[in-house]
Amino acid sequence: DNQKIIVEMENVGYGLSAYGQEIEGFEIAGADKIYHKAEAEIIKGGKGKIALKSEKVKEPISVRYCFKNYSYGNIYNSYGIGLLPFRTDSY
């Protein structure tokens, strides 16, 4: 739906995990290009997919993960390798 954005990762082995912790490190932005902290949820059965949403972003169009010098992220693939920082925008 328009209030969520789905990110699909590659090379996740058997899937993604935050090892029982709340997922940290994601931000999303709408057309205004202002990023806000996102609530993240690993989609069950959707190997490598994460749904992101924020009350402050009604129609998300871009995503960042750990894209600040002081960010903390906690997403790992099934082999224990952490997700690297990334962004989907070019602005």
C-alpha cells in the first residue's frame, strides 16, 4: 500500500534476522526528500524482504540504511553477515 515501501535484499542465504531485537537503522522519505526513522518488519515467507513505514511519511519513495556516521543497524543474513549501509536515492 502507499504507506509502506518494500526493500528486497540479495544474498540473504536462508533469510534475514535481527535476532529477536527491534530492527534499527532504516529511514524513509517521501517526495519532500526529508528522511524519518522507519519502523521495519521482516516479511515472513518473503525471503530477503523488509517492509518499512513511518507515521511521518505517507507515500515513501526512498530508503536509507545506516547512512549516518553514528547509525546502528542490526540486520543479518542467515550466515551472520551484517547488512551494509545503502541508499536508494541519488539526491
